[in-house]
Amino acid sequence: MCKKVVCFDLDDTLYKEVDFLKSGYRKVSELVGKRYGIDTSDVYHTLLSLYFLGENPFVRLNEKYDIDNSIEDYLNVYRYHQPSISLSDDTIATLNFLRDKDVILGIITDGRITTQNQKIEALGLREWFHIDNIYINEEPTHFKPNHWSFDQIMFRCFEQYQESNLTFYYVADNPRKDFLAPNQLKWGSICLLDDGRNIHKQEFNLLKEYLPKKRVNDIREIINII
């Protein structure tokens, strides 16, 4: 019996990371509004403008309003707030399709465990992803393109489905780090192309081993590849 394992990156793959950024800026704006009596909406739009100008939003925020709030305070609010984010209808439909086809679903993502878990909770991803198949690389030594989390998924699946022939895929967005490990491990690698909203811009002028085997414009397209 052949069984498929499809793992996803989280940020800018299952949802748009800019939505987390906006959610975090709203929380920071609320903090500044309450603490200094400044209009919350004005603070929020200032933060967004500074971000899109490529400046350090929190440093410049203090300068603009002549306040001396701790940058670490801003960062903690941003990183650890309960985010207001959601899955797109296309992502939900894709996950439902894969689950209905008895595909094993996993997540491999770099980041702070608390932050990434709060994103996963806010997105309701545990409806599709078993907790044992979610790997959050908090240790820098495990960051992609390190093989560690990919190996863990493989070991677990080979142990659990010993009677099956397993085929692995990784769906992600950042060629600089996401596809080297799955390529070396003979996984299928699929890049979800930037629709203009990605936090990290995509670079394809790389060595062949870093490049995805397939590229898709829409997450629904992976159904025809897997």
C-alpha cells in the first residue's frame, strides 16, 4: 500500500505572515494608546507605514511620538500576543481534500515555540494536523535547511506505517532555506509562489539543489501534484 505524507511550512504557506504582523501591530498600538494617550489608529498606521518603508518600526515609533517605551516591551507584545489570523478558503479546501484522501499531514516551521503554537491555535490547524506531526524548530541548530525535523517526521511515519510505501512532500515558500533538506532526502518539494504579500521575498537565482521541484501559484494546485 502506498501512503502519502505532505508537510507544510507555516508562515507565508498555510497563511500570510503579513496578517500576523498586522495583528501584532494592532496589539502594540493598543499598548501605546493606553499608556500614552495616543490615538490607537494613528499608531497602527504609523507602524505599517514604517514597516513598508523598510525602517525599524518600534524604534521610529518612539521617535515620532517622543516616548521612551522599551523596545523589548514592544517585541514581547508582538511576539507573544494572541493573533487574529485565519486560513483562506482555498487552504481549508485543500486540507480537507488531503485529509479525506487519508494523506498524513505535518507541519515543519522555524520560530519561537510559543509564537508558532499560538499561530497554529488561532488558525485552528489541529483540526487537520496531529500534534505529533507538528515540528517547531526553535533551536538555531535545527533551523532549515537542517534535516532534523524532516528526519523526525520520516522516523515517526516509517515506525507507524511499517506496511506502507511512503512518499513525502514538503510545501513551502522560501527557496533559500526550505527545499534543500527535502530535496536531499528525495522528497517532493513544492514552492507556493509569492502573490505579492510575502514577508520574505523569493529568490530563485540559487544552486539547483536549493530549488523546488515544482512551483504553484495557488495552494489548490498541489492536489494535482501529490
